[in-house]
Amino acid sequence: MSTDEGKFDQVLFTLAEQHPGGVPDLLATIAGFLNRKTDFFTGGDKGDWEKLVLKIFRKEAEIAQEVARKKREEREAAERRRAEARRKKEEEERLQQEQQSAAITELTDAEAEKMQQEIAAEKSNESKPETAATPDAEEKKDDDEEPEDKGKLKPNQGNGCDLEKYSWTQTLQELELRVPFDVKFTLKAKDVVVNIQRKSLKVGLKGHPPVIDGELHAEVKMEESLWHLDKNTVVVTLDKINQMNWWNRLVETDPQINTRKINPESSKLSDLDGQTRGMVEKMMFDQRQKEMGLPTSDEQKKQDVLKKFMEQHPEMDFSKCKFT
């Protein structure tokens, strides 16, 4: 493979834009040039030019298909990791609930009665009008806490946005756009217009106004970005240059999503070393415990140690002790 691969991309992009007929017109121009200015078609034995063209295009087709296959396998693998992470999370929550239930059964009658009183008091407080919150009220509260997020859309399940004419999802590394076309025939590559630039994108049907034609939210790698047809849907995969930030929109004319509500991929935990992964999982567990009003792992350890100490020293009176 030549070390100068991609050297002439910008020139060829400029040339391609001047051919409204797309790839067929571009190839016709190149073939005409070879015919007029070289002996490409006549300089060798009969059929040599055709063998050479097929050899070159088949090689590039194999490369393109291999890249598309790897991208597809990576997306499928990422989805499997997300599914496995969800399953593990549900299993952890189930085990946690079982542990909490088991801990309650170990309480003495006095402790059980005290806990029951605390639960009843909490339920009484929750039933008061000022603490009862509807989803709209909760959303309003969130908006009050973060004024700059007012009016922003909630991300879809893929951390992107579902709009009227297209939808997109994203990871930190790449973004996938899906543009469906409601036509009565099966689309082919020659029927669509897809122009991926470093900071702009155009997608549409030939002879029709483009569905997308604008400045991208951030820069992408043109040589790593690609598109294909999934029946009558154009699927565009954009490889981000900055892989540390979430996009809040596809193009600058789109409505923004609230990136604070994005759920990072749990599957990325598998990429961490053992010690770091353990710290992250502990933080995630403690966060879930706090949201459920339950003790964190450190607090639970302290409670277990205290309980064991109290059991070993029944002669001591802890009724007036305050523990933090």
C-alpha cells in the first residue's frame, strides 16, 4: 500500500463535486482523459486495460468491505457488551436487595421495631404535598438546578437524538446517522448524494433538496468515515477527531440535546486495569446506594463492624451513643 494514500483526496473531492451525475460521470471523465492523453487503452495487448481496472477496483472493494465488516462487528460487540453490562447491573441490584432483606432478618425485636418506626416516619414525610413530586415537577427541579439546560432535548437510548427526518446515536469514538427515505423503489448508491467533509455533511436524494446540508458540530476524520445503504435508509458512520467529548447536536442547525443526561458506556469498564476498574465499580455502587437511600460500601462495613462489636459485648449500653 502506498505511503501517499490519501494525498490527492482533496483534489479528487473537488473534482467529484463538479460532477452532478456522481461516480459514473467522474469515472467517465477519468476514462476520457486516459483515452485522449495516454495509450492506456491501446498500448498493451487486447484486454490488458480491462484486467488492470478490474484488479485495482477489486482490491479497493475488498478493503472497503473489510473496513465495513470490522465497523459492523465492533458495533455488534459494543451492543453485546452493553447488554451484558445491563444484565450484570440487574444481577447486582437483585443481590443487593437480597442482602438487605437478609440483614433485616438478623435484627433484634427492638431494632426491628425502631426501624419500622423510622420507615413509617419517612413514608409520612413522603406523603406530604410539598415532597410529592410528579415527573413534570422533577423535570422542572432539574431545570431550575441547571438553567443552561432549559429547552434541551433528552438523549435517546443511543446517547443521540431522534428527529423528524433522521436519527443519530453516538459513542465517544464515533457517531452513526440513519436517514430513511420513503420511496416506492429500492435505493441504489447512484440515487443518493452523500458528501462527508471534515466539518460539514450533505445527505439527500439526487434531484431533491438535501435532508442534511450543514456544518457538523465538530470535526471528523474523512478517511475513516463511511456510508452504506440499509434497504432504503442511508447509514453514515462518522469517526470523531476529538474522542473525549459528547456531541450535543449533529449539525449546527439541529436542536441541542442535554449531554448531562447521557449514559456513558458501561462496557468501557472492561478496558480498565483491575485496580482502576474496582475503584470505578465501587463508586458506581456507592452512587446507586445513595440514590436508593441505602448505606455506601464503607458505611456498610462500619455498620457490620459495629454490629459485631455490640454482639460481642452485650453488657455494654449503646442506647445513648451517636454513631456517624
